[in-house]
Amino acid sequence: MIIIENAHVATVDAAGTEYAGGHVVVGDDGRIVAVGPGRSDLPGERRDGTGCLVTPGLVNTHHHLYQWATRGLALDETLFGWLTTLYPIWGRLDAEIVGAAAGAGLGWLALSGCTTSMDHHYVFPRDGGDVLAAEIEAARQIGVRFHPTRGSMDLSRKDGGLPPDHVVEDTDEALAATEAAIDRWHDPSPDAMLQIAVAPCSPFSVTTRLMEEAAVLARRRGVRLHTHLAETDDEEEFCLKQFGCTPVEYAERVGWLGDDVWLAHGVHLDDSAIARLGATGTGVAHCPSSNARLGTGAARVRELLDNGVPVGLGVDGAASQEVSHLGAELRQALYTARQRQGPKSFGAREALRLGTIGGARCLGRQDDLGSLEPGKLADLVMWRLDGLGHEGIDDKVAALVFGPPARVDLALVGGRPIVERGELVGADADTLTANARRAHRRLIDAV
Ligand SMILES: [Zn+2]
């Protein structure tokens, strides 16, 4: 057993219980045995948490790991301009590039306090090899719990969509490959390290038939559904013109509202759309840094939460948000909410809830992840908050959210360390960096 003591423990349970100078006991089965005040008298390997805050591991609910290979491009573009600049480059992706990008992206996420991440991969070049297997291998090496989605695009420019012809797939082939990914990888067990979701890309890159049949497929197989929705004004205009309705009305029409669905962004939502998401239990992956980088607007997170919508945080792809640091996203979420509605509208503990239990709800893992309670999986982070950047901020949760990104002293996934004293356990950061540099160079030189 691992016993963390003398730490400030923020459990993020329903009551928001915290212990100043508390303990967390992790069992050999990878689940939490006990959480409480003071010390534990159970025997085990003791970790001193003096000067640290222990929280549930952060859950990343939206990402495109392959984009680590195309950071720093189209820096001043809107979403549609950014996409049309990058699609031709992404058309050259292969398994080696995606594996290197995923290693870098997931390594960086782990160092930022993330213990569970999804990935939304939707570019499958014909001769690119097995890109999904490449990123799954990277996740195994880093040690994060992984929810890759089998994405897809089948609506190209010649049919009225945004992507060029050579980056889209045939509808039936995309559906068959998605089901094959479920067969090969999806683990439905409560302590799963790997779960697949079904994720056609967006209204402007996917046909109505693919959206409808993807929903049927996911429900037949008992897996979750994910897509981009209501990210920009351009998308809203596209939906009004093509479908005669708003993005959320379109989602409802194609069977895409429900408590097995979570949507990336949800920026442009009116009151009735928010009410529909709440009534159906449809989740939202809030990506405030990406929305700021692309200037798409600020999601109405206060209203989403007040309507009962499950809201998690996402860093989004590293090409639309070069920081890609989930710990830093806590502060960005708080700042974004306060820019809209003032400092009393959203607090540090709500930001932490979005990053933990909110994300777990989006991924359907709230029974096992997202809070520190006996019986739940021991996915947790011990943040060091007694250095120059945080010393003097007595409220430890405020220090984490309002202060600079904190060093991760220890990150556990199912009780196994993936970060120790600010270093990755399963990989060497210099090697990940060199691999990512090579992948970027090879991709850019090929175009
Ligand atoms: Zn995205």
C-alpha cells in the first residue's frame, strides 16, 4: 500500500470535503482504501505530502494528439482558415509521426497533472499505417488511462464540406474501421485503462448518414459518442444553410443528444440549446485556451452548470493551443468565466471540479474516477505548492488554480506512479522531445 500523509487533501467529493494535513491510503488493487484527516495507522510505503496538495488526477476531455507535430502554424487564423491551412499537412500523417506526437503530448499532459486523457483522431491517410495503434502504444508507455476515439470525416469540399478530398474516408469504410477499433481495443470493465468512443469530426466535415449510423453503432456496442459542436459562428452559419437549424437542433435530429454523448466546445449555445443539453444529460468538453487562441468566443459555462450539463476541461489539439497543459487550463477556465460574469460567478473549487469529476462524467467514468473516495480508482496527483511560485497563498486549492502551473510531485494511475518528483516514470522527456522534433520536421519537409 502507498500512504500519502501530511498533505492538504481536496477530495472533490459531492460535499467538497477537504483535509488540511490529511492522508490518502492506496491499496495494492489500485483503489483508494481510506481518505481522512491526520495520519493513517495502516502499514505501507509512506509518502510525505508536507507542502503539497493532493487532488484527483485531472481528466482531459478533448484533444488531438497528432497535432503536436504541427504546432505554431496558422497562428492568426480563424478556425476555418486554420483548418484549411492544416488539412493538407495532416493528409501526410503516418503511424510514426502520430506515435511521436502522442508520446510528447501525453508525456506533457502527465507532467501537467493529467491521469486520464481522451484523444480525438479523425485523419486516417490511406497509406499512413495503424495510427490508432501508435497512439495507444504511446499511452501505454506514459501510463495514463486512455480514451482514444475513432474519429472520421466523409464530407469533402466537392460534396459541400470543408476538408479536401484526400483527407476524408468512404462512409462505410469509416464505420467498419470504427467497429473494428471497438472490437480490438475497447475494455468495458470498471478499472479499464483503455476505452474507445465513436467520434465523427464535425457537422462541416461529416455526412448526415455517418452521424446517424455512428450513433446507432455506438449504442449497439455500448460505447460513448463524441464530436465537435457549436464551436464557431461559421459552423452555425453552415448548419443554418445546410440543415436549416442550429448545431444543437441538428445534433438532436441525428440522434446525438444523450447521457452517452459529450461535445467539444459548446461555445455558441442559446438558452434553449443549453436547456436541451441539460435535459438530455449531454456533456460538454470546455476548451477555454483553444477558444481564446482561435478567437471563437467564450463558452457559457455558468449557465451550462446551472442547467445540470456535465462539463469537463479539454486542452484541445496542440496546434490550436500550444500550451496543452491541463493544470493551466484550470486557471484559464476560471478567467474565462470571470471575464463574462465577474469574479463572484466562478471559483477555484469549481474549476477543480470541472478538471476532475466533471471530466469523469463526460467520459462516463464518474463511478470510478474524478474524486478521492474509498473504493474509487487511485488516480491522484500530489502538487508541490511550497516553492517560490506558490508560497504565501494559504488556500491550497487557490494556490493551484490562481498560481503558476505547479510541479507534480507524484501522479498515480490505479496506484502506479506515472510521475515522480516532476519526472516521467515510463519515458524519458528528452527522447520524447527528440522524437517529436523529428516527426515535425519530416511532416513539414514532406509538404
Ligand atoms: Zn478539437
